Amino acid sequence: MKYLCILLFTFLLISCGESFDNMDTEMINKDIAKNTNIKSPEELITIYYNYPSSEGKPNLKIEKKEIEKNVFEITLIHDNQQDDSQKAEKIIMIAEKIGGIWSVKKIRRNWKCYDGRGHTDWGTEICN
């Protein structure tokens, strides 16, 4: 019975978590390989997101936390997007800065849909 409870609890934890798409880091790492001008984690994730200036000023929220020395988890949320179905996008990046050079280790993303257009919690199902 004890093992059944542990198994059920584990299943609930896994099934209630957010789903993410894992993104390729190769292109961003090529773009930043020799760039010593990137001063902050916030600047790094903004370079990756590369929101077109022709689309107006995005509603971005960026947070960072140092998870170990010179390794950061950077979260960018673009809310209230000018899209008919997707309301918000979240990007979580793990990056390390060594000797003035950044290296992106992992990028995950997910999104929310507007009411009536799909899921309204963070996930990876297509908005319609």
C-alpha cells in the first residue's frame, strides 16, 4: 500500500507539471560565440527572442536567478501578444558565462492561448 501511494503521488506530480518544447541551442551559440559585449542574462535572452521592432513594443517580463556560479536560469514571458490565438509565450534559458563569453546550455518554451482558443495554462498544445 505504501508503494502504491508513492507511485500515485509521483504520477500526480509529473502529470500536473508544465509541458515544454526543447529548443535547439546551436544557432544562438553560433551567434554569441565571439560576442563579449553581452553584459547580462537579460540581454542574452533578449538577443535570442529577437522580437521584431516593426511589431511594436512587446510586454516582456524577464527574471534571472543564478543557479550556480556563473550559471543562470533566465525566464522571459511575453504576455498579451498581438496574436488572435496565442496570448503569451514563456522561454526558459540556462546559460553560463565564462571569461566574458556566454554559452547557452538549454532552452525550453511553452505558451498560453486566449480564452476560447485552447489551453489557458502553460503548455505546448496548439492554440486554435
